[in-house]
Amino acid sequence: MAQKKGNDYFAMLVDNVNCSCEAAELLWENLNEYEYTSLPEKIRAIHEIEHRGDQGKHLLMEKLMKEFLPPIEREDIMALTNIIDDMTDELDEVLRNLYMYNVRSLRPEAVEFAALIRKCCASMKEMLEDFRNFRRSATLKEKIITINRLEEEGDQLYTRAVHRLYTEETDAVQILVWTTIYDCLEECCDCCEHVADTVEMAIMKNT
């Protein structure tokens, strides 16, 4: 009888992060050539991606509950799955905020954020693709550092964007709206760093 193969959690994590990458790409495309009238269509598209991410998360969790001996600690797999799901949710939230607050034109920092988040997600995918080799990989540590550096760029961009908002904008409603949107955009970068930190912690615990 052929031996039953175990669940490939590393591949499932990459599948889940693919949803984040798709959502980040859609966000960047929409903000790079912003058209308020197309937002409902884009929101439907990103929500479909987010729904696929939820399905992937639930499938992974279902398999993990029945798993006798996962390749790394169960808590680390659960944490990574949840943070990746949070990332996709935050990307969905950005577009919904733009629509809910009736944002007709973008501040330039929003486009910068979208480009940076796109880079963060691509780097996160590269890191997770290499994660299965964590005991012997010569590049995984550098990929974690790259994500940390990109998140620092996000912190700097957030500080600059909020400072400019509060020094140049006089409309209190616009200040409230854009503070909310910037918070959401920064959280996207933070989620990528949380994934990298969790991977780093898992490496330490499992080697």
C-alpha cells in the first residue's frame, strides 16, 4: 500500500498569500489610474479575492485540526494563516473606505502606499515560497530583512503623509477621512511585517 502523503501546509500558505498579492495588484491598478466611478466594480473584484482567501484559510485550518504531526508547530501555522487573511481583509478595506467616504481624487501618498504594498506582498510571497527550506535556506533570512525594510519605508511614508495632511488640509472631514485611509494603508504594511516576524520566530522554534 502506498504511503499517504501529509498535508503541504507550506504550499497552502503560499496559495493564501497569492490572494493577498492579487488584491495588492488590484489596489495598485485602481489607485494608479483612479476612477471613482469604477470603485463598485473593483470592490466586487477584490471581495471575490478576499472570499477565496477565506476559503483557503478555512481549508487549511480544517486540515490542521486533524493533523497529528505538522511540519512546524501548529500555533505558528495558525498565526501565519490568520495574519495573511488579515492582510487581504485590509486591502479590501482600503477600497471600501474610498467608496464609503466618497473620495473623488487621491492624495499622492496613497498611490505611493499602493506601490509599496505591492512590493511588500511580492516579497512576502518570495519568503513563504522559501519557507519550506528554512532549515537549509541561505536566502530566507535576507528575505525577512527585506520585508522589515519595506515596512520601515511604510512607517516613514505614513509619518510624511499624515504630517502633510495636518499641515496643508483645512477641511476637518477630509482630515478624518484621510487619517482613516492612511491608517488602513499602513496596516497593510504592518501585516506583511507580522508575517515575516512570525516566520522568523517559527524558524527559531523549529531548528
